[in-house]
Amino acid sequence: MTPPKSVTVRFPDGTEHRFAKDTVLSEMLTRTKPPWKEPPVALKVNGTVLGLGQPLSDAASETDPFVIEPVFFASPEGQEIYRHSSAHIMAQAVKELFPSVKLAIGPPIEDGFYYDFDLGRPFTPEDIEKIERRMKEIAAAHYVFERKALSKQNAIRFFEEKGETYKVELIRDLPEDEVITVYEQGPFTDLCRGPHVLSTRHVAAFKLLTAAGAYWRGDERNPMLQRIYGTSFPTQEALDAHLKRLEEIKRRDHRRLGKDLDLYNVMDEIGPGLVIWHPNGALIRKLIEDFWREQHLLHGYDFVYSPHIARLDLWKRSGHLDFYRENMYTPMSIDGIDYELKPMNCPFHIMVYKSHLRSYRDLPLRYAELGTVYRYERSGVLHGLLRVRGFTQDDAHLFCRPDQIEQEILKVLDLTVFTLKTFGFDDYEIYVSTRPEKSVGSMENWEHATAALESALKTKGMAYRIDPGEGVFYGPKIDLKIKDVLGRSWQCTTVQVDFNLPDRFNLSYIGEDGKEHQPIMIHRALMGSIERFFGVLIEHYAGAFPLWLAPVQVKVMPITDQQHAYADEVAGELTRSGLRVETDRRNEKIGLKIREAEKAKTPYMVILGAREVQRRKLSVRKRSGDNVGELDIPSFIERLNNEVVKKSV
RNA sequence: GCCGGCGUAGCUCAGUGGUAGAGCAGCUGAUUCGUAAUCAGCAGGUCGUCGGUUCAAUCCCGACCGCCGGCUCCA
């Protein structure tokens, strides 16, 4: 046997060492002691991420010297490995406690991991506790994650013998010549590509969070498995910080804040997914809508209004009945004719277009409407304001000539960025969805329109990702997603080119050449749905709406009833200057009044005692707790009006 | 829609096979007070709905409705 070749290894600090190629990475680290503040989760060897239990020779490529980079927990790769190992520990615990369980998959996810099990019954909260306790024992047992390679045949046989039918199904889907790897940790073996941490003891702090049903491979025709979610961190402190963040997320939940701040309600008596806006929420909505209208007038839109129902024939012609049926409600019969609740506004806007003969000189036409639509959503997906059955789109339809597409998209992007920025959203993801398999419209049209979308984004310097084949059947689109505090992405803005409706409704304009041409139609919504946008806004601001949106902007608080006359005078002046003011005339201590104004997240509190009356001043306190100090009435009004005009976030 | 958990006063929640409690909010009274809770009293509930078991159900069982966490889909 020839002795294993040795290689030169270079660390990030430039130091080089020689090692036999079969040296295991952990041993290499013990011998070289690199000056890292924390131990790495894994190492990158010539760019390949390897577990510390693997030898240098597992690197996918060889360079001279071998280049080593540490993979720390802080990196996405490090977290993936760490959480993946955590999932394996959970699987071992479950397998030991419930030997009949079948294992499905257990990947790391953002902020944690899960594992799907087929147990034949759900896990109870007590089960979860037991599993977590067992996991602690497994971690303490210091089982080493050992990597083994098997041929596909052997791997199938191995898991068949164990009765792990899901694993067998997974392996069968792998390519024929693929080398299958499994990881052994003590008595437990799992199919896994790896890599893993060195041993179970390296997973220091973890917590199981929830159990939920999940279909095998996410397909509802498949069996329902039991999923357990958990998370893990290298230290207890980091785990605690994460759990604290989860609490914070709960605190910002728009459903809780919606109730606390009396913004809106969804009531059993009215129906699921149907929102009533209470005065506070309605006022904020009105302000948002005012802003929207003002901006649309400035940007060359025309406003239109349309009814909530229309003849079924209209929806047949638009194609919604064919392509959108599962989201539409049952038609109602009126005087023997079927009518349908609208799931979209577009057919109405098209009818406005069709009400006249159009010249190329008329284009582009931009019809905008805050149009309320109704869509059937399965009961399980309804979620506060973020997913409802009746909602108002800030909808608009642009009709333009093919050569105007790009210019129109540019204008839409400008308005979008301005709108989102006004509400403090600077962070979003942009997707361009291209032609799906099943589509209408010529290839040429698709290419032209897709190029126009991309070119507009490039002109604006907006980074985007391509979602290949994810376009709607009728045209390419740009979607813009904002992230809420939970890290969930919500699609708000959407800009969609439509080759279908102009065709179905036989839209035309008379061109320069005196002949009929078909206009391009673009659907667009900036906030998407007012309900959803409002929900995201509540969480985004944690209920503390900026001054221009706050339902009550100033709370005037006399300390005793000796100051009531002055308080009324102050409140009157503020109100006349256009501010939304309330006076707390209750016979309560100032501490309580402040506490309640804080809870209501009122931006400014004006405190009036004998001192202020005497000096004709205001003591101003912000909801942040900042004491602004004494101001006279005109300078306070000026200060607030400035803030309102600027729409400061 | 599917899997699981939950549904008790306006809100947050406790509780029991013998028809229910707390805190906050509300009402009444006292207190006139300086930057996140003054004190006392009163009132408030067909225990989600319907059915079953039982001498007796808010509690046990079933169905339905809704909410919450997921699966899938979208604004």
C-alpha cells in the first residue's frame, strides 16, 4: 500500500502546513491551532464546505496549496450545517422514543430547522417536551457524526430493511450512479448529504417550537406527516436572544395591535376574511387613500369607479370564468340574469376604454380605481389583514402603444418607489417573471414586453431576479415584495403586461396610418391591497404610526381641572391649525393620562399645569419618552406641521 | 380544504360532573394630583353553536362554526 500523499495547506492568515491527505480536519485544527475567536462549524477546503469530521481528500478539487477558510456559525452555510445537525439529533430522539416512527425529511430553514415524521398520530405537547429532554441527553452523549458512502443499491437495501419507506423513495429519485452518503451518530443512521458538525455535543442550545401537520413533499394528495419545528444556536445567550425576538414579533403582530389600537376587526358574525374598519383604522386608511389619489393625479392618471357585481357574461368574455373560477364566488341571479361578484377590476376599466373610439394620440390612458374585489380563499389560509376574502386594490390599468411600454413602466416604478419610501419601505425584493409553458400572445410580444420590463428596471438601477416561467399566462410581470418583521415576504406591488384581455375584448386604437391597432394593456397595483398594506404597515411601525398618519396626533392633558379652560383654548388652536387633537379632561393623575396616551401610541402629549397656564406655554412630551420641553403654541404648531408635511417616518 | 391546538365578562386569562372567578376596561363616589397605573363600591357571562351521555354538562362524547400554528396558493 502506498502511503497517502501529503499536501500543503494554507490558512487565511497565510501560514502553511503539510498534512497527509487523509488527515481529518478536526485533527488538523488541533495540531495547527488557528487564531480564531470561535471554533468554526466547518471548513471550506478549496471552496468545498467539509465537515470537521471529513478528511482533506474529500475536497472536490485539488489546488496547490490547499486553501482553507473557516465556516463560522455567523455565515449562512455555518447555520445550515449547525441546524441540519440539530435536526438529526431531533430525529434520533424521536426514533428512540417512538421506534415505529418513519423519517421523512429534516432540513435547516431560516432561523431553525424542522423534521417531518410519520407517526400515525400527532405529537402532543408532552411528546415535544420528552423529545427535547432526550435531545439534551443525545447532545451530552457526544456522538460523533460519521460519514459513510454507499452505492444506491446498498442504500436502498439499508433503508428498506429499516422500513424507512420515505428515505427509500428519496434515494430512488437520485441519479443511478450517485454515491449516497449516510451519517451515523451513535446508534442512529440517517440519509444525508451532509456536512455536519463534529459531534452531537457541538449543538449547544436548542429549543423545539411547534408541531404542525405537513404533507409529504408538500402535496396534499400525499400523506400528512407530523412536522416539528425547532431552532438552535451555539450559545444559550444567542438562543435566548432569538426567543426574545420571537416575543417581539408577537408584540408587533398586526392582529394584536389592531385590537389594542382599535383599528379594525374581523368578526365571526360578519364572516371570515371580511374586514370592518373601526374609526382609527378608517382614518389612517383615508389618509393613505388621500395620499394615493394626490399622487395619481400628479402622475397623469384618471380616476374611474366601477360596480361590485357584473353580468356573468362579462366574466366569460374576460376569461376569468375559465381561468379564475376557483377564486370566484357563486353567481347570483337577478331578473333571470346571472351576476357575479367581481374578483378583479380590469373588465370594467376595459369597458371605459371601449366607450369611445381611441386614437393613438389618446394613448397612454391610465385608469385608476381603489376597487374592492372579492376572492374565495381557502379557510386555512386566511390571516388577519394579510390574507382576506374582500379587499381593495389600488388598481390601475394602462393602455398604451407597444413603443410606450418601457416609458410607462418607468413611470410606474417611479411612483412605486416614491410611494413605498413615503411609508418607510426601502427594502424589498424585485422579481421579473417570464413566459410560462402555457401562455397566450406571440413570442415576439413576450420578448418585447419582457425586455421592456427589464430595461426599465435597469434604467432605474433596481436590482431584480428572474423568476423563469413564473409569469401569468397572459404576460410577463414585475413583482415587488416587502418583508414584514416576521421575515415573511408579502407581495404588494405588481406590474403585469396583458396580451390576453385586449384580444378578448377586441381593443383597438386608430394609428397614425389610419388603421386599427391593438393597444398594450398593463395592470398595476402599488400597495397591492389596502388591507394587506395596512397590515404590513402596522407591524412595520409596531403600531406607532408617524405623525401624518396617527389617528390622534396630540393629546392635551391638563393636570387638574384648574387648567381645563387653558387646555380647551390650546386644543382649539391646534385643531384650527389642522391637527387631530384630543383633550383628556378626566379627573385622573397625569401619570395615568400619560400611560394611556403611550399605550395608544399618540405621537405628542401636551401637559398643562399651573406653570404652563401662567407662562402661556406648553410642556411637550413625545411618545418615545423624550421630553421636548416648553414651547409656545405657534412654535409647537409649526414644528408639527413641518413633520406632517414631510411625512417623516 | 387538510393536520394539530384553542374558543369562559369588552380585553387578557384562571377554573370545576352539582348551572363560574381574577386583573384591566365600564359605571358610581371620594381624591385636584407634574411625565407609564390614586382609592373604594357596583355592575357585567344562555362558559362558540347544535346534538348526545348523565339525576345533573361550561367540564365527558359527536357534529358544525370560528380563531391560532403549519401544508398549498395569492393582492
